[in-house]
Amino acid sequence: MPHPVQTCRWHTYPTPGELSQAATQNILRSAQQAIDRNGRFSIVLAGGNSPRQVYQLLRTSNADWLHWHVYFGDERCLPPQDTERNSRMANEAWLDHVAIPRSQIHLIPSELGPQQATEAYTKTLETVGEFDMVLLGLGEDGHTASLFPGHDWGIEQSAPPVLAVFDSPKPPPDRVSLSATRLSQAHEVVFLVTGMGKKQAITEWRSGKAIPASAIAPASGVDVYLEALLLDPPG
Ligand code: 6PG
């Protein structure tokens, strides 16, 4: 299967704070445009720590929350209230504090384990078309969501929308992830990349190396919001 052809737009910022401010404004602008267009805004959330500041900024933003529909790009197989759950971070930073109806926040039931949670979330997504926006992070090894080097990324057109992950190199080992193909079915894809540890992954990505992040190939291309220091030539 040939690696998907990805169009990347690189947006650099001096600090994570300025990056988060810009990303938040983009999200709010896209949300209003989607709601004006279709009466709803569907967004897939990134896990990890990089999006936390964006979620905190969204918490204090004024948005048409009743028309927001929230999904998750991946989840760690842990109890619902575990501090390492991506959903717990998003709830505490943002979702518990705004008026998005809980019925419109679609958690991945990863406490059921990879296989059962994958089956359940596949059903959840059956009635969902193209996402309006997908947020993603980048791991130091080039992973995104829970798509890791040396594992199945789900890049075939026929790939299932949701993948069970049993041996993640980033703990915990058991996870659930949307596939690269499903994450690419989006009007907009925004990567949020902060931290010096990502420098090698960014260099490889920009050199054209096939990494999980470069397998996310929506028709409109992807926007990578990254700290400027990640583009500096190796010192
Ligand atoms: C996860 C995330 C993962 C994350 C990257 C970056 O569950 O761990 O989905 O893909 O986005 O590992 O993590 P940081 O933002 O914490 O660097």
C-alpha cells in the first residue's frame, strides 16, 4: 500500500502559549463557519499534554457550544477517572466547564479493553461523516493518536475506522485509536506540536520520511502548529 500523499502547512510560534492562542482562534473560527454552514461542528480531540492549554483557552471562550459534537482520536485503556485518561484531561481542562450537551461528547469506552471499546466506538462513528476538525499531537517517534511506528496505522481506504492497540510503546500498552484513514476524513486537520523532544520527528517528517503523522492526508492538507525552535537546524 503506497504511503498517502500529504500536504503540510507549517505554522511556527515562539512559545507554546502563542501557539495555543493561535490554534484556539483557528478552532473557534472553524467552529462558527461549520455551524453557519451545517448547524453543527464536529471535532476530534488530541490526547497527551500539548493540547491542554488549548482546551483551557476554549473553556474561557464564548462559543455556540450547543452545536458542538466532540469525539476522541484515541484513548488509553484505563479506568474512566484515571489521571492518565485523555478524556479526563479534556474534561478537567474544558468539557466539564462549558455547555456542550454531554450526549454530544463521545468518549471512547476504553475501560472495556481494546477489542470491546473498538467495537463500541466503531458503532458510535457509523452515523458520523467527515469530521469538521481533527486535532492531533506528535510523539517523539513520529506517532500520532495511538498510531505507532512498526504497527498498523490503517492507511488503506478499506481500513477500519477504529483500531485496537495492544502493545503501544508509549504506556499504557492497551489503547484504542482512530485509523489514519478515518482521521483523514476531515475538513481540517490541525497538529499541535510543542517540546524539544519532537525535533527529530519534525525533521524526519519534513524530510519526507513515512511516519504515522505523515499518513494523515485529508484532501485539504494538514496544518502543523509548532514551536519555532523545532525548525532550527540541528545545533
Ligand atoms: C496519547 C496521545 C499521543 C500524544 C503524543 C504527544 O494518548 O498519548 O494521543 O498521540 O498526542 O504522544 O503527547 P504530548 O502532547 O504529551 O507530547
